[in-house]
Amino acid sequence: MVCRIYPLGRNVTHGHEWFTILPLVPDSTGERGKTGTVAGYLENQGAVLSIEGLRIYTALYQQLSQLLKQEHNTPCDISENWLAESGVQGFTLAGMLDPDKAIASYCKRHRLSRPNGVLEKAECHARALEEWMLNRLEELK
């Protein structure tokens, strides 16, 4: 995604997003202009879906990190192999990271139609990952 938005730099802190203009690197294809908007530039570069997908997975990461911190204050509560071991749903973490397999399994379990759009798939995949992690945490209790 970095190449798609260059010479803009995307910054996010505590949920607040802003863009900066990066210096042009010699021999790069980056261009600067004085017309248009950041939103228009991102749309023209095809970066909007990537940024939205990044937001979905970042929110999931933050939610699961907070959950792990609340449930298990010390790293020694969780074995090194915990994420790799087979879980209640029969998926390892590696299996859950394959979006197509994870989405198919999640939709089948919940009797849902498979999503079609890129963002809808990302949201479904994030829900499947969240469900998997919550089940893994229950196994630790």
C-alpha cells in the first residue's frame, strides 16, 4: 500500500488519521500537485479498499490484544505452541490465516451466505478470527 499512496505518508495515532507529504526520491514516479484532495488522490490510486481493510484488521488486533491482556496478565500463562495447536473448531492459527478457508468455515457454522465484496470478506474473516481466538481463550480456562 505504501507505493500506492506515495508521496503521501499515512499516519495513525489513537484512531486519528492524518497524511503528510514525503520528500520525493530521485528517479521515483511520485508526483506533487496543488490541486485535488487527499481523498481524491487515494481513490485515484486505488488505495481506499486497502486502507479500509487495514482498519478492519487493526481494530481486530487491538481488540484481541486487549482481551489477551485482560485474561492473561503474564506471558507464561500461554504456552509457545498455544496458537499453533488445534482448537475447538479444528483450525490452527495457520488455517485461520487463510481467509478463504476461514470464511467458508465461519459461514458454514453460522449458516451465512459467503460475502462477495473485498471489505465484506475482510469483515467476515475478522469475525472468524475473533471467534477462533475467543474459543482458544476458553480452552485455557
